[in-house]
Amino acid sequence: MAEVNNELIYEVLKAMQARLGNIEEGVREVRGELQGVRGNQRAQQLQLNAVQTDIANLYEAYGAIDSRLSRIERRLDIIDVPAT
């Protein structure tokens, strides 16, 4: 069995320190990517909210136009009556 001495322990610790440095670098990269994904999700959510607001505004405008058209048809007495 190999004798354990300070030099062997030192070599193992150096290897562990190098591996730990690689792990820390990997974690930093993952954090950066995660922040990018989160930022992208926020931007997409803002865009989705804007689209939903635009659609709601279109429905509101359509409703106003439809009610005005109905009122004009009643005033001009040109309401289509379904044939029975």
C-alpha cells in the first residue's frame, strides 16, 4: 500500500482545487444563461400583455361600431328581418 505523505496530500488537494475552479466557472456560465432566459421570458410576457391589450381594444372598438351601426339601421329603418 502506498505511503500517505504530505506531498501526496498536496497533489490531491491541487487537483481538487483545479476541479473546483472548473465547477465554479461552470456555475457562473449557467447563472449567466439563466439570467438571459429570465430576461427573455420577461420580454415575452410584456409582448404577450401588449398583444392581449391590443385585442381587448379591438373588441371594444368593434362593439362600439356594432352598436352605432345598429342604431343607424334602426333610424333608417333598414333592419334586415330574417325570412320565416
